[in-house]
Amino acid sequence: MIRSFKSRETEKIFSRQKTNLLPDELGRIALRELRLLDQSFMARDMWVPAGHNGHGAANGRSGRYAIPLRDRWSICFEWRDGHAYDVDIVDGGCPHG
């Protein structure tokens, strides 16, 4: 379950509110992935450890993940105690920390 968002724009996409962060088609893909993340209770095969295959920061911190969307876009988050925190949609990979 998603417990917190890092950006208001990502939260808007999850809440089906208008945002200019992503084009419509990519926004629909992001919404689908955010809903799957919200319904999750354990790490899934679709998640990529941060820093793997160019997604996210290669900082070695366990619990940080990225869900690749399209092109350079990813949903980045931290997974703790069965929940997603600091969920954010980013262009260009997940930042450190």
C-alpha cells in the first residue's frame, strides 16, 4: 500500500486529477502501475532494485525500487514494512537517497 508521495504531481496522477507531468498515454500507464503498487503487500518481480539496468540510483540501499514506465520515466519508491513510501514519478532515473 502506498503510504506517502514524494511529489504532489505523482499524487495527482494516483488520484486521477489533472496534471501536466506526463502525456495522457504515459499517465494512464503510470496510473495502472501506481494502482498495482498500492495493492501490493510484498516486493514483486516487476520491481527493479534501484540502480539496476539504469533505473534509479546505484547507492546500494536495500528497499529502494523503480518500476520502469517508458523511455526514461520510472516510478521510484522506498519499500518498508510492506508499504511504499516517497513514491515519485521521475524522468531520468531515481535520485540518490
